[in-house]
Amino acid sequence: MWTKLFLPLLLLTLYTLDSVDTVTDNQLNQIKAGLKFANDLTTAMKTSAFMGFLGTAATEALLFISTTIKFVSLIFSFLGNNESQELLAIKQLYTEMNRRFDVIDTELVDIKRQINWTRVSNQFSKTERDITTVSRLYKNIYEGPLAIRKSEKSYFINSFENTCTNCALDLYHGIMGVNKGLSDDILQTVMTSLQYNRPQMQTFMLGILKLLVLGLNNELAYRKLKFSDADYLYIKGQWEPRLQSVTEKMKNINELIKTKYHNQAEKDIVSFSMKHPSRIQKYDWRDWLVIVYKPISGTQNHINHVCDGYRRYGIYDRDILVASVDQTKKPINTTVAKSIIDGVKTTYTTYGNDCGAYMGHCVTHEHFNKRNAEQVYLTIPGKTRNCNVYASVGVIDSWVDLWYHGKPERLVQQRTPGVNSYSIHLFG
């Protein structure tokens, strides 16, 4: 009798477990919090957000990995193959995460073409390929139907064991410049290949951080699925300081680029003289003045004072002047600068007496004189050559083909009236 009553009760219980939504609101909120890493990673592509992101990136990355592993464990806790609305909602969150990661990959395509990969071992390409492949198999566990979760778990474990047991560690050594696995310091190589282009370097660092996190995600998931919690937690503990070291190095690289801008900008001027695109985006922490004009010679025609910049005359049939200031520097008072230029006189009048042989027979003559560029320059107050206030002051013959580029709050440029006209600028 008890057997007859127990069997239907057992079947009813199993059916109930299979049909009950097994994802709680708390679990859903935890997963949403863990996936914040993907959103913050793409937001950090904006220069203003990059350093702030690195401050929390290591912690967020580990939370992201832990969240994904918990989600996989949750999937294997289901008794049946029916997918609840909550489960489908979580899968949609991961689809959105993949889309955000793809944004970085798209930006990296053009950047990678500029990198001198001959300085980095071919093993980097293999490491990148293996991480991507194993990561795809790992995703199949939680993105695919519940019915195939066990088979996809086997595929993932076998692939990881055969191709990628040291992928994350090899990539870590390559980033940190340790002579294990990869033959050169990846970040140093890319920085010089990109000619110290900070926005591009930031995007590359975000891309390689994403790759490292995916590699670690694979390794910790493997440990969790194949072995015990103790094994998983031990390896996770080893990686906490490593991720901190990676983000600290990326911060240092970001600051190192700033110290290189002066020498690199000088090299860029030759390129600039052939094509006029601005270098503002590359050295994005500075504000720039760039003047390009047809070549003229002699201080009687042009004279320029530059602080923290360059004068390159006659390069590819161009005269070029470049000055810059740190963006934290307070802009000049443009009203004062304009009044200084307004007060400049490019001509002056002299008077002379023409006296005859007899006293009292003198005629006064008026002489109209033109000042050359150097003479005009010397009439401008000396305070304009104080680098703490003005980064550049210059006088250029206005009849040449002139092109100015600078922020209006930092640059005042005017042509003086009349036949003896000069283009005068103050920048700072």
C-alpha cells in the first residue's frame, strides 16, 4: 500500500521541481552585478573613464568570472530541460555582454594592423586563438539548450586540457614582460608600434585585458567543473594579485606615454607637413597650436616664439610651427591678448628738416616707414614671451598662405590692417 502511494507522490514531486522557476530574484540581481564588468570595459574606451576603470578592473573581473561560474553551476542544478523565463532573461544578459565585448574587438582590428608583431613571439597569436576557441566552447554550456549542457561540458574540458592549460599564464607573462611563454613585452612593443598614440594604446590594453579575463574565466571554470571548490579557490587566490599587477602596469604605460609625447610629436611634424590632420587626439591631454604656411625666409618676414613646441621651416615645402600646453593650464585672457595685438603698429612716421644754406629756411618732411616682422615683434610687450602665460607669440607676413589650428579660448590671431600687414598670434 505504501509503495502504491509513494510512487505517484515521487513522480508528482519530480514534475514540480522540473517546472518550478529555479532562478530567484536575488540570483538574477547577482548575475546582473557581475556582468557590469563588460559594460564598464566598453565605457573605459573613453579616455576620461580609462584610469578610473583600471582602479576597479581587477576586482570587477574576478566578480564577473565568479558570476559566470555560479550561473553554470546553476544550470547544472536544474533537474530537467525546461527553460524558465528567468533563465532566458539571464541568457539575454550574456548575449548583451558578448555584444559589448565585440565592440572592443571591432576597434582593435585597425590597431592590430599597425603593430610590429615580429617583435613578439608567434605564440601570442596561438594564445589568442586558443583562448577564443575554448571560450566559445565554454559559452556553449550556458548559451545552448539545457539538453546539451553535459556534452558541451565534456567538449569544453577536453579542449581546455588539450590546448589551453597555460593560456592565461602565458598571456600574463607576456603582458608583464616576464621571459616565459612570450618572447617580448607585449605592451612595450605595441606602445612603440603605435608611436605613443594614447587613445589607441588604451583601446589595445582594454582588448588584451578582456582576452586575459576570458582566459582566466576558462581556467577557473575548468577547475570548478573538473575538480573541487578548494582547487578553484586556490587558483583564484593566485590570480588576484596578478590582475592587480596587470592593471598597475597599464596605468604606468598610460602615464609613460605622456612623457614621450615631446620627442614623438617632433617626429610627427614631418608627417603633418604632408597632410594636415591634427594630432590632438593622439596627445589628448594637451591643447595644441599648429600653424602651417608656405615657406618664407628671414626674420624680416616671420618670427615666432614657441614654448614646449617646435619650429620646422622648409619641410616638404611648408613652414610649420607647433606649440602646446597641458589642458590643466588656465587659458589666456583673450580680451587682454586681443588688446595687445590691437596696440601693435606696423608702420611709423618720422620727421626731418631740410634746411637751406641760409638759416631760417628749413622745411619739415614727413617720412612713412614700414616695420619688418622682427621690428613688429619687438614692439609686442615682453610679457608675451613668458612661458608661464603664453606658449607662443609670433608675427608672420600675412600675404603668405596661412593656416591656424587651436582652441579659440587659447588662441587669438589677427591680421593687422593696411598695406604693411602681418598676422599676429598669441596662444596659451
